Amino acid sequence: MGAPQRPPGFVRAYVREGPATGKIWGQGEEKTNTAGQMFYEQPGATHEVSKNASQTQPARLLAMIFAKKGSTLTTPV
């Protein structure tokens, strides 16, 4: 799904389909969320892991990033 990155504001993400595994620096171990679950990223947090947790089922997420208008949505780390 993606390389380590940092959003400009806070993120609220909803897992629409499949399982998705993520890890936010300083928030413990990797966590797998499944369809219907949501997760939160604090402003400036480093999203270290973002991957599909299944070999057969695609993961689809809806991510809402709340930041100043015109901000770059993610910054590689």
C-alpha cells in the first residue's frame, strides 16, 4: 500500500474492504483492521507500515486527511 510517510494533519481512515495492517510510530505494534473498522493518526505521526493483510483479498480504505488547505497530503519519511 505504501512506504513510510507523514500526513500534514490528522487522519481518520475507514476500511471499506479486506484486512489492512498498519503501524504508527509510537502507537505500539502493527495492527490489522478489517472492513467496517476505523483508525486514527495524529498530526505529524509517522505511518511506518501500510499493507494489505491478505494474499487473496484486496484492502480498500477511505482516508480523510484534515489539514490546512493546499497542504501536501503526505511527506515521505
